[in-house]
Amino acid sequence: MFKNQLRHSLKLRLIVSAGLMIILLLPTIGVILSNVFETRLTRSVENELSAYSYSILAVAEVENGYLLMPEQLLENQFNISQSGLYALIKPIKTGEKTSKLLQEEHALWQSPSLLAVMNIPLLPQPEVGKNSFTTVQFEQQSYFVYSYSVSFNYLISENDSGELPFTVHIIKDKQPLDALVAQFQQQLILWLIILMVALMLIQAIWLKWTLKPLASLKHELAEIEQGKQDALSNSYPIEITPLTTQVNLLLKTEQAQRKRYRNALSDLAHSLKTPLAVIQSQQEDFTGNAEQLHIINQIIEHQLKRAQSAGDSSWHIGVQVAEVIKPLLNSLTKIYHDKAIRFDVQGDDEVIFKGDKADLFEILGNVLDNACKAAKTCVAVSILVEQHHLSFIIADDGAGITEQQAELIMSRGVRADTYQQGHGIGLAIVRDLLASYQGSITIGRSDKLGGAEFFIQFPYQHR
């Protein structure tokens, strides 16, 4: 169902595409920003540890193969136990003539801050003159380790010298950086959510503004369908101006063609009526043709009614059912005042009939007139509005119509003079008008009133 709506709704397509762009794009930007922030912080830590290693090398001395370091370093964190910043110097075994201390397993030197730290893992040992930066895990915490390998030369005698290669390891607790990254990510997520909501609102406003011409076009088309205006009159963007221009041209052309068609048939019918009137006035000379002249006159009346029909071409016209039902019932009440017929109307008579007022008046007028002729005391009118149909049920409490009579009345090609009394040429007009609207009519017996029941149905769609 959603796929069908997505395929047929331009507005839904724009909402879904804009929403997907926001939902996918903003988190991606958030991940990129978080990674860039963490990378920059890590690079800053690496530069900081590199600077610490140079400061330690600056105060280191080698005499007689021994590494000499001052008791206190300038960076106070190296002097405080478990401060989170540690320094460690380990020898490098090379196989060449080096200091005798290289045979020992322990470190050459470690900062006071490292004295209480146990279980130091194996640290990387780059080649002399090179460095490395990595992360290690010990004591259930993560640490940055910057390692830099150097070699100090010292004099053993006037003709002999020694070499002391070692690696300076600067170790820094990673937890402060992780906490800073986590704080940044929390703030980033919060601002991304705020930005996402703001963009959604902006998109909604933008979509409403962008689609406003289409909403205006839809409203004008509905007004034309209801007969409140004859053409599109608003100003539209240049992208849909050709469409509105063509619609107006179509409406104008259709109205002109319908008018010409009606006028032509009306003129033809009236032109025939004049000589027929003359012939009828001379019936003393043509007494045998009186019946045929009457039939011809009925046919002309029938064609005049058809000429007045708008039919399917009136898709753009609309009328409230109440505007037709109420005047009809008022007129029929006066015509059949001697019967004192009671009219029972049920349903929504404010619904819009998508067609010409005269056509609906002709259809309902003929059926209601027949019902009044057959009724004893009551005529019931029900108006049913469904998703795809507009229906009228007209019933009376008269004698009713048999199935054979109903078939005869609705059969194609049946002549008007063969209809039963009370169901004459008017039903032929009804049948033709309904055909032009792709509607239908069926005749049965009313369960409630016991007389005839006419069920009229038109195609209909809610707006």
C-alpha cells in the first residue's frame, strides 16, 4: 500500500527523499566529524609525547657506560606517582661493543611516577633513529606509548669508545582523551538531533511552499467541478503554466462545442416542430396519420431533452443534490396535492453530483414523477455516498412493477408508446442520460413500502 502511495504521490516522494537524505547524511557527517576530532586529538598527544621524549634526552648523560638522569624532571607529572604520565628507558641489544649494562634485563631508568605501576607489557622497540606511536593495554586501562630509539657514545679510554643504544618510552593514560571524545560525541549527537529536527521543519515549510501552486491548482479544479468557476484563474509557475493554459483551452473548447451541439439539435428539433404543428392543424385532411404525428412529436421532445444533456463531457461541472431534490419535491407536492403524498428523504443531500444540474433534474424528476403517479401516500428517497458511487433509491407504496414490466421498460429499442402508463418516454430519457454518465438504473420491489423501487447509480469519487 505504501509503495502504491509513494508511486502516485509527488508530495510523499519529496518527503521520503528529503527525510532519507537528512537521516542518512547527518549521521554520516557526525561519524566523520567524530573521527576527525579523535584523530586530531591523537595526533596532538603524539606531538606532546614526542616533545617529552626530547626533554628527557636533553637531560640524559652517559658516563663510563652508565646512564645518568636527574632526580627530578621539569615536567612535574613525571615526579608524581601514578600521575598518568610515565617515562621509561630500556636498552637495545645490538651485538656490537656496547655498555655492560645491556646484559641486564631491567630498564636503564624509569620516572618516579612509574614506581608503583606493575606488570608493564612488552613495549615496541624501533630501530635507532626511528620512533613509533601505539596503544597498549595494562592494568585494565589503555595507554598511549611513544617510543624513540637513540644511541649515546662515551669514552672508555683515549683510544677506545663505547656505545649505549636505548629506547625512550613515554607512556600516557588514554582515559582523559577517551572521556573528551565521549563528551564531544554526546554534544555532537545532541546538536545533530536538534539540526535534524530543524531541517525536518524547514523541509516541511519548504515542501508546503513549493507545492502550494499544485494545491491551488487542485482547489481550482475542485471549484470548476462544483460549478463555482469556469476556468483556472490563478497565476502559476512557468513549469506548470503550459498545463493550466491547455486545461483552460480544453474547457473553453469543450463548452463551445457543447453549446454548438445543443443549439444545433435544438434548432433541428424546433425546425421540425413548426411543420409538424402545421400538419397537426390540418388533421381533418390526414386523420389516419394522427397517431404517427403524435409519435414523431414525442421523439422530437426526446431529442430536445438529449440535446440539453451535458453528459460525460461535464466532468468539470458540479451541483449539490439538495439544489435539485428540494425544488423537485416542492413542485411534486403542488402537482399531486390531491394525493397528499408524504416524501421521506434520507442521506446527505449536500453531496456534490459531478455533472450538469439540468441532467440530474431530468433524471430524478422523471423517476420521482413516476413514483408519485404510482404511490398511494408515500415516496421515499435515499441518497447513498460510497467511495466510488453516488446512488439514489426512489421507492413508492404503490402496486409495484413486475419483473416482466421492468424488463420491458429497460429493454433497448422499446418504443415509447409501448411503455406502461406512468412509465412513458421519461424513462427512455433517464436511460439515455445515465448512459452518457456511465451510470445505471435497476427496477425492483421495495421491501419497506411494497411498491416499485428504482436504484440509480453514478460513478463517484471523493475529493
